[in-house]
Amino acid sequence: MSTDYARSLGSRLRAIRTQQGLSLHGVEERSEGKWKAVVVGSYERGDRAVTVQRLAELADFYGVPVSALLPDAGSSSVVEAPPRLVIDLERLSNVPAERAGPLARYASTIQSQRGDYNGKVLSIRQDDLRTLAVIYDMPPAMLAEELISWGVLDPDARRAVEGGTDRL
């Protein structure tokens, strides 16, 4: 399947799930098996078609309107992958834990899910930055500036954040 629309829909599904702090396995556990991690993951990747009925049920499970799961109707048919943001994990370890704790835990979770333990850098998506901004209770652009001031995010990341603020 994996059409542009399916990938856009999947991106919205992933964003809603991560905003709620759920992993794919967390969805399966919280739904008591009604939503299998592998199925939700395939919806999010755009590898599997989701029926309108299942989409409505998933929206109900997440507690959001169906429209929150649908890609913007006015968006172009070609969906570009948002630029990646790179966190310097070595510099992050030098930031006081009271400020860096949430980011460090989030990064550790992503590393665990990816099986990526190189320990030097970690690429995150703009959706991840948006999720972190909710955790830090500030707008994504402001959080990006803070991460730049800590030295854990390259100043060039401003362009990625500014270019994607309509999606953040």
C-alpha cells in the first residue's frame, strides 16, 4: 500500500500515540489486546490499510476526534519527510539532570526501541521535538533554542524547526 496519503495518515496516528506517551506495546497493553502492536505499527508506517470503522475505533481509543487522525486535506500530495534533528548525547550528559532528565529519558527510550546504543548522537523527528515540548511545557521552537543553548542541538536545527512550525 504505502501511498503518500497512507504515510501521512500513519504519521498522524504515530503523533497522537506518542503525544499520549504510549509505545506500540503500550497501546496493546492498554487496549487489553484489542489493538495489536504489529497492526498499529503497520498503520503508522502506511504498510496496511485502515478501514473507516477501525480508524473511528482507534480515534475513540485515543480519545480524539477522527479528524485529528486525518492528514490535512489542503496538504500537497507529495509528502516530504520532515528534517531530522540530531541530539548530541555526549553533551547531553553534561547538562544538569534537573533540566535534561526528561530529554535523557526520552532519548534512552528511543535508543532502546531502535536498539541503537552508539551513545554519541541520536536523530529525532519533528514529532519527537513536539512531544518533548509538551513534556517541557514550552513551544517547540523555544525548546529547540534551549537545546541549542545547552549545546546538544546544532544551531542549524533552527531551519528545520522554523520550516516545520506549521506542523509542530
